Amino acid sequence: MGLVSWSLNAIDKIFSARRRGGGEPSCPDGTFFSRNAMDSWQKWRIVFLLLMSVKDVVDMYTIGCLKLGFLLFGVSGYLAYREIRRMSAAVLAIVIFRAISTQTKMLHELNRRLDVILQDRRQVAVPGLRGEMG
């Protein structure tokens, strides 16, 4: 553990002792010149960047992984919702088809029974009424 902390401290010292190159503007302590950028008032400004320690980089990766995990969780939730919606539509179509099929069979059976009853009535009807029901 001591070797790891020593090497990290050595890396921090190397990067924090960075010297400015020729023509580079003077920078506040702990920063270095990155580039020139034009701001909204059409003026050129100097952009400085901070040197980051290893701990800062680890924190950035941790936050990035948390954000990525949150986004992946959201995407997987959406995909699960879409799949459940598709499956429920298919199941609903099957249930409705079965209900309609059952109702159609019942109507055909009732129609057949009614035809039988009407045939019996026509046979019993008085011949003088020209086949009208009595």
C-alpha cells in the first residue's frame, strides 16, 4: 500500500511541477494553458485547466459509471415496458378472439334451437292460417 501511495504522490508532483512552454501566458497556480476561446462578447479569452490528481480522476470515473448505470437502467426499463406492452396486446387479442368465438358458438346454438322450435310450431299451426304462427 505504501508503494502505491508513494507512486501516486510522485505522479502528482511531476504533473504539478509542469513548466510553461515558450509563449504560453502566465497561469494561476495549479492550472495550465489549454487554448483560446471566443466568448459571447466576441472577445478572445484564455482557457485554463486544472491539473487533476489521481483521486479526482477516480471520482470522475465513479460519477461517470453511476450516470452510465442510471442511463442503462432507464433504457432497460423502457425496453421491458415495450416488450410487456407488445405481449399484453397479443394476449388481449387471443382473449378477445376466444370470447368472440365462444359468443359466436353460443349464438349459433341458440339459432339452431330457435329453428327447431319454429319448425315444431309450423307443424302444429292451423292449416287455414297459411303457415302463420298461432
